[in-house]
Amino acid sequence: MNKRESVEKIIEFVGSQDNIHSVSHCFTRLRFKLLDRTKVNDKELHALQAVMGLYDRGGELQVIIGNKVTEYYQEAEKLLEGKTQGSVDEQLDDGAPDKRMGIIDTISDIASAIFIPIIGVLGGCGTLQGILALLTFLDVVDTTSGTYLVINAMGKGIFYFLPFFLAYTAANKFGGKPFISMAIAATVLYPDILSAVTGKSTMTFAQLPLLLRDYSSSVFPIIVAAWVASLIEKRLRKIIPDILKMIFVPMCTIIIIVPLTLLVLGPILTYAMDSVTYVINVLYKISPILTRTLVGGLWQLLVFMGISKAFISIFATEFATNGFSYFGAIVFFVAAMGQTGAVFAIAKKTKIKNIKSVTMGAGISGLFGITEPALFGINIPAKRPFIIGSISAAIGGLITSLFGGKLYSLATGILGVPSLISPEAGIDKGFLATIIGSCVTFILAFIFTYKFGWNEKNDDIYKTRL
């Protein structure tokens, strides 16, 4: 049954065109406002191959299609002339929830809504970085060429400008207007502000000191800013007259939130991140092996929090002092294999085609050391795969630490394996320690995620989200 035939059947089973007041769509669903809900044939709708499920909310029947919903909606436009209303924000959490969620479930729910919509493009760009690394390794592409410049930008651009993408999805989740949050992200990433950061300029805003930081590739500052912006925006919409809302609600929200982000939210989160870095540095001086093991387990969380870049100073110090880095072997190889093994286990176990496709792509990206697609898109939202991957990485990190795994140049993933070979001793105990630690991490993460980290309930949840 092709898309047009499927839409014709959907229309028939919701009670025919005469029963449809209007139809719109969001990321994954056709959303029908019906005149008489009792005319819907739920059983026949569920039986359609294109339909993943039904959801009733606020007098609206939502027919879950998945990530091809826009193609089905285009067919609906041809059949329901005058009744189609375009796309809408996917606000599935409006109104009172059926039950209060715990802190972990709340965080998981927020992470799902914010990161899952961009997992496909994250995975694509991450894999592109891996392909470029392979082409460079094989001397097919020169790092000084324009080809390298453009492909490198394709692969890394989304990660550099990640706040823009998160601004959109976070605003959707929190009920704000996405373009307002994107304007806030544009401000904190504006070239002149980044230049001031690079130049370490001391500046003030309204006589208050600005702590200017580089928010490119960051995660939490823009998410928190989008959340606060949604609260401010909703309040402004209640007090600003309708005739002025279109211009003055966005303007006032931006005027309030940007200084708040640069003066308060950003600095607080920055200081919190710096504190984590400081504590790990102190622990590293006390017990290097214990700290490497700990960071092996926590590294992907630090990547998620956007503070992994702060540890470059540790790597630089080790390289300058020793000519190699113990820390680098764990975080660039072992830690990455935890999340990669977990996401491959999901790909192996799931029975849902679109989940398998997305997780396979994220897994391939992870093999090249780019774990963000797996991390943001599925492992953290699903919780258990992330936890299992992190524990596995701690075990692998301990093995690598005990037997002296070393990294001799900054590299990651399967193409970075040569950087683990000692220039003097060649393939030595340290090389084998890192390879074995990475393999143990991958195997443990795969086995335990397959056994305990993913089930049919996860399939039901994520088949409509990915």
C-alpha cells in the first residue's frame, strides 16, 4: 500500500472527510480534530502498516506515523482541501500529566524531546567526520586542501553550532517560540562576542561585569536559557496587547534573557563546570589510576555536559611533560567504546526498522570516536544504555590504567589506533592495555545492554520518536 492509499484508508477509518474538522502534523503525527470521535474505527487504524499507534489528547486524535509524517501529510493536503493547517509544535506535555515523574524520568523525558529530533543529522555528520578521517589516513584527501576544508565543515558544523539546534528543540519542549530561543543562541555565538572571548577582553553591560565565554558546542547554557525564555514569553503574552505581541513579545524576551544568560545563567553553569574540572584535577594529583578509572566512567557524561574541552589542559601537560598522555588513552578510546557498544546492542536487539537504522548509524559514528549521536540521541534518553556504557568504560579504564595505556598524539576511534604505538618501543604493553581495555568496554556494554538495557517497552516508546 503506497502513501496515498494509506492516507485514504486513514481518512476512511477516522470517519471519512465529513467527520474531519481539520488536520495538521508535528514531528511524527497526523493530528485530527474530529466532529465525532465515536465514528473512528480504532481497530482498523491500528492494523494499517503506516500507523504506529494512536493518541487521544485534548479532543484531538493523533495518528502516529513516524519520521515520514510530512510525506503522508502532503497526500492528506491533496485529499482534504481546505481542512489542512500545516505543521505545529509537538507539545505533547501540555496540561496536567497523568502522574508526577521522578527526577531521573524528568531528565530523561527532557533529553528525549531535545536531542532525539536531531539524532539523524548528528549521526550523519559524525559519520562524515569518520569518513574524512579515513580519507585523510589513506592520503586520499590532503588536510591543507579545499576539499578537506569543506568536508570538515560539513562534519563539524552542527557540533560547533549545536546551541542553535538545541535552542529550537528546547523551545519546542518547554512551550516557547523556537525562533526566539534561536535568536538568543545567535547572540551568544555572535562573532564579535566570540572575538572578545578570544581576546580575553574585560567588558561590562549596564555597569555589570560580563563573564564572556565561548558557548560554541555547549549544551546546558542554551537549554536553560530556552527554558527561562519560555517562562518569560508566556508571561509577556498575557500582559502585552494582542496588536503588539508579534514584535514586542520576541523583543522583550530577548532583551531580558540575553543579559540574564551572559551575566547570570552562563557564568553560574560555567563556574559549576569549572568546579568539576578542578575537583578532577585535584583527584588526579592524589591518585592518577583511580582518577583515570573514574573519568573513564564519567567522560561521556562530561561530553554531554559540554565540559570535556576543559580537560585539554591535562592532556597538554602530560604531552609536554612525558611526550604521551595516560588520560588521553582512556577518554579518546576506552570511554568512547562504552556508548558505542551500548548503541550497537540496541541496533542488534530492536525489532523496529527506524530505530535499527538510527542506532546503526550512531554506532558507526562511535567507532570513529564521535559518540554524540549515540549519546544525545538514544543512550541518555533511554537511561540504561548510558549507565551500562559508562560502567563498562570505568572497568575498561581501570584495565588500561593498571597496565599503563598511553596516547602519543591526539587522535580517537579506530583510525587513531596508530597514535597508541610507542615511537621508541613500538607495540608495547601500554598499546595492548588500551586495545584490551577498549575491547572489554565494548563487549561488556554490548552484552549487558542487550540483556538488560533494552526491551520491547523501549521499542514502543522510541519507534515514534526516532
